[in-house]
Amino acid sequence: TLVLVLGSAEGARGAAWATLAGESVLAAGYLFGLVRGRRELLPSTRVLPRVAIAAAGGAAVVVAGLPALPATLAALAVFTVLALALQAVPDELIAWLRDRRR
């Protein structure tokens, strides 16, 4: 409903901000649900700055003024490279990807 309200009032940008807000609330709810029963699933606070740096790099590409598709692909590439370089990717995911390549 927030998307409908902001979308009709502010257009595509309003709908995008409403979607971002909704997805953020959903992610927080998932995190709460995960760690409520198993505290060991709480992400390490040491990883959060690394992820934030990688996200900022990806966001910087988006605001550079490229068309939507090239900006999205470039932001994904920058985020991935930075996340891997900063070791912000879980070891289990790296191991799973290595096993899939074999």
C-alpha cells in the first residue's frame, strides 16, 4: 500500500523508495526470526563495515549517470569484486561455489 501511495504521489521514484522501505523491513524481520531461535546465526559485526563499503562502491556506480541496465551490471560487478576483496563473503559460500565448479 505504501508503494501505491508514494507511487501515485511521487511517481516511479516514490514507488522505488517505498519498495526499498518495505524490503528493508522484510529483511529486518527475517533477521529477527533467524536469530530469535539461534543466536549463532546473528551476523558478525566485523563483517558489516565490509559489506557497507562494498555496497557504497556499487551505489557509486549507479549514481554515475549510466543507463539503467549498464549501471545495474556495473554496480553488481563492483559490489562482487569489493565483497570478495574485503572478505565480506561467508566462507561457506566460497566453499560451496568451489565445489560446484568441480
